[in-house]
Amino acid sequence: MSIEVEVQYRAEGATEWTTQTYAFDGASGDQQGHTRYLTLSSAMRPEVRMRRTTEKFDDSRIYDTVEWQTMRAELSTVESYPVLQRWR
């Protein structure tokens, strides 16, 4: 059993979406959690959306609901603080 989801992002206010597709495999009666990393094409304030692209299975023994739980950003590190150096 495989489920596919499509994640799209764009810079805030832009009109064109960039698409990334992810596949999730595994049959289990338990919930599963997956972490995926998405590298943006440039520094931006993104608008992000997600949708499932595969059909839901018509079997009551298969739990195949897809939920987006959390999104986090990894910001670039500042290497110097020129304003703070003036106060020394």
C-alpha cells in the first residue's frame, strides 16, 4: 500500500507554485509519523499547501488518513553582530 502527497510552495504573493511529491509506504493498524525536509529554492516567506494525490482505500481495515501536523523553519545563522560590537 502506498500513499502519495503533493507539497507545493511559493514566495508570498507569487503566482507560480513549486511542487514536490512524497510517497509513504507501509501497512499497519497503528498511526505512522514521517518527517520530510523541503529545501526552498531561495530565501523567502513561503506559502505552503499540501494535498493527497492517491485515492483513499475502500477497506475498513486500512487506516489511510493523511494529516499535516507541523511545519518548522531552519533559519540561517548570523555570523556577526556589528551593532553589538559598537557597544563594547
